[in-house]
Amino acid sequence: MSLATKVLIGFVLGIALGVFFGELIAPVGVVGDAFIRLLQMTVLPYVVVSLILGLGRLSASGAGRLIRRAGVLLLVMWAVALVFVMIMPLAYPERQSGSYFSTSLVEPAPKLDLVNLFIPANPFHSLAFGIVPAVVLFSTALGVALIGIEKKQPILDALEVLSKALSRVAQYVVRLAPLGVFAVTAHAAATLEFEQLRALAIYIATYTVFWGLLGFWFLPMLITSLTPLKYREVMGPAKDALVTAFATGSVFVVLPILSDRAKDLVRKRHRMAARSTDPGLLPAD
């Protein structure tokens, strides 16, 4: 049984037992919170190490090609995300509220400080508080700075070992995904009243539809159109991470898993290409 199947079983069982037992099963929410925190534990360190390592290995010309191609792809992804963000609210019915006063009407909206969000005065502060754009900018700057430095290989080797260690930790945690997802969904189903569940029904249905379109149709088709990979090759390694992200409501927590599966897929394609040109040749990882 695949991990994705186990996660879906845990998801369904969590909802069923949460609705049936109610508050009696609500304490398992502690297990769900612990699982989410364990998933988040390695994400930011993995992002930092991977960005520095990946960019530091590049040559100046390779970095230029990567920036151009990644920039175009990023713009496309942003455009698609904005379209989905604008379309998704159209699925919700208009609802009139009987409330005449809300504290949100008088409380000022929090000010968005783009400078502090993207420019880290203290990278350790950004890491501690999970300010992802600032962490990414710092890691990118450090990785680009390594491109022109000689005798950088010992640092890159150390980062590669650290990256593999973080990846192994993430893989160990993901094995607990069926139990963690069960705990998260059981707690949510146990603490929601029936009227609240009815009110959330349209949101849950809309979220499921849009998640399915993005995760199982648009993104795989985009990858297959830009690369020689086939749909099955893309979805096979990614389905476990996608199902876990759907059940937990966060793609961010499965970034290390997606990255490792993508690397494995690239290695597999390189082996196949090498065998097609020289059957006796098997390139190293």
C-alpha cells in the first residue's frame, strides 16, 4: 500500500471517528500538532542549505540561464495563482449577515512592511520567526556569492552532507503522515459543530476541486510540456507529497519531499539517457 493511500485512509478515518466520538477523541489534536511541527522543523533549514548548495555549484553562465528560465516560469506560476485566487471566491454563495457590529470594522488592518518581509536585517531572526521571503533572499545572495569563489568545494561538500541529513529526517517524519493526518482530521471533525461543518462544506468542496485541478492537471501538464517527462513519471513520485499537502493544508511542509523526489526523477532520466547512448555506461549520482 502506497503512502498516499495510507494518508487518505487516515484522513477518512479521522473524519469518521471525529464525527462519531466527538469531544472524546479531540485530545488526539496534540499528536496532530506535534506531527505538523515535526514536518516544519526541517523545511527552512533545508531551503537554506539547498539554495546555497544549488546556486553555489553553478557557473556564471549557468546561473544566467537559470535566472532567465526560472524567472519566466515564476511569472507564469504567479499569473496562474492570481487567476485561481480571483476565480475561487466566485464559487461561494452570497451570504447576508445579521451582525450589526464587528470589531474588525474599527480595528486597523495590520500594515504590510515589504522591506522587513523581504530584506533580512538579521537572518537568524528571519529563520527563528519563519519569515520565508527574507530567508530565501539571504540564501540566494549567499549562493550567488559562492559562484565566483575559488576553493569552495569543501563548503559545498559539507552542505551536501547536511542537505542529505535534513532530507533523511524529513523522510522519517513523513512515514508518520498517516497517523499525523488522522490526528489532525479527527481533532478538526470532533471540535466542529454540525452547523459549522455545513457552512464549510462549500469551501471544502471548492478547495478540493481547485487542489485537484492544480495538483493533478495544470502543474503536471506544465512540467510535461516543458520537459521530456511523461505524466506518469511526474505524478508517481509526487503523489505522496501532494496527498500529504492536501490533508495538512500546507504545501510548504512537504518541500523537502518534493525536492528529493524531483532529484531522484532527474537521476533516473540521466541513467536512461546514458543507457540509450551507451548500454555499458551507468553515470554516478
